[in-house]
Amino acid sequence: MNRIFVEKKPAHNAAARHLLHDLREALGLPGLHQVRVIQRYDIEGLSAAEFNEAASQILSEPQVDDLLETLSPGPDQYAFAVEYLPGQFDQRADSAAQCIQILTGKERPAVYSAMVIVLEGTLCAEEIARVKGYVINAVDSHEVPVAAVSNRQGPGSPPDVAVLTCFSTRDPSTIRAELCLAMSTADVAFCQAYFRDEEQRAPSVTEIRMLDTYWSDHCRHTTFLTKIDDVTFEESTGPVQRAWHTYLSVRKQLGRDDTPVTLMDIALLGMRELRASGELDNLEVSEEVNAASIVVRGGGFQPPSPSPSRLCHPRPPVGRCL
């Protein structure tokens, strides 16, 4: 395993200067005097000569970067490393591996990268913890020791999907709070009744999460397809009320009185009217009709004959535009 640390020269280390400013301003850390941002690379499968060549030609730019074989924090300095979680794609490491393969003409080496942050100043443990919380995105990354070998283990086999054995008998509001569900308490109660009476089994946490996502407030099935039973206006007359009555009139002309009034119906009614009048005959009509979904026929297209001067050929038109 070969390791190298790459750090921008002081005049070019804009990332470190910006991070120092952000930490001071966002976290209120007057005792933070300096920040260093360093890239750490661990590479397997290279000879010493190949590694040195890759370090100077691929992993760094000699004009703007310094190469360090070791990293030893000095007095009043604290260093920690941030690495992608196992299973997360590391674009920096993957790009480096591809370039090194081109350089050596051999098999692609294993490359692992991490970002090392060095804090200099008078910081207490609580302030350092706040810096880590600000810098590390816990969704895709985690802290690793600066001197440790990069985590080369894959994500491994996931555990069995949890089954919510007491889901149908517990208080809906308690379930909603414990699982941090976006659906309402009434939605939870509806799911309880469904799994208890229809499925006659306990749901898995994946099923509940899928329903919670599908029924979330930003989803069209919750917001745009919700039935509108009653509409009132603050003013007896006005452009909004006139537009509402125009909408109801057009609905009646199109024979849609039996369908529920929804935000989606309001959004699509103008296009349905244009289709009925023959002015928008390419509007898609399906159960999943969307406000911006049209059908464009691309038949009869003949691609041009290839010629030496053409480096790429146009593709035939797409049959459907969304």
C-alpha cells in the first residue's frame, strides 16, 4: 500500500480559506486561526517508480500542489479524515484509478481517497465536534483516523428487512413519531386497518417507508389529486372567482362533471379543452397523463449517408417528449 498526501500551496488553497471563513461565521469559532484541507490517497498494485510517477503526474499538479509522505499535526492542531462510506461511489478515487491505468498500461489499481482537515487554534472538544458535524455529511461519509489504512471493505450483506410485528395494535401517533413518518396519523391508522383486515399480517418497514414516500405531501397523489369539496372567495367578484366559474363551465362542456375537482384537473383542463377543439392533438391521454406530456411521431426520418467529414451523426427524433 502506497500513501501520499496532496495539499494546495498556500497561494492556491482557496478551499481551505473558504472553509475557515465558513466555520468562523457559521459556527462562531474565534479561536480557530487556520484550516488546512489535504487529500489523502492510498494505492495498491503499483511499484515505487509507478507510484512516484502517478503522484507527480496524476494525483497532483507540481505548480500548485505540495506532496507530503507523512502528516504530523503540530501544537494547537487537530486533524481528522473524512472518507466515503463503504459502498458509496468515490468519483475522485475512480478517476485517479482510470488515469493511472492509462499511465502504466497495466491493470487498474485500487485507489482510495480521503479528505483530511487540520484545525489550528484553541478549540475545545465541543467545538471540534461541531466542526465535524458541519463538514461531514453523515448520509454518505464518515470520520476515519488520519493514520489508518483506508476502509477497503464492501458494504457486506445487509440484514434481513425488519418486520413491524406490533404495527396494527399500537397507537398510530406513537408509530408515526418513532418512524418519523411524513404521512398523517389518519394515514397510519388506515395502513393499520389494511394490514390487519386485508393482508392479515404485519408489514415490513420497507412497505411502510414506500407508502410514506408515495403519500408524502409533495407527491401529486396527495396534493394534486386530493378532492376539492368546497371553494370560497373573500371577494364576491374578482378575477380569481371569474376564473373559477370559467373552469366549472369548461368542465361541464367537456362532460367532466362526474370527475372530482382536483388541482391536477384544474391544471390540465385548458389542455383538454384545446385537444377537444383540435388545437392540441398531440396531448397524451393515459392514466398517468402529466401536464407537460405530449406525443410526437418521428416516422419517415432518414439519416444522412455517412461521409468521412462527419464525426458524428444526428440521432432520429425521439418518439415521445416529456
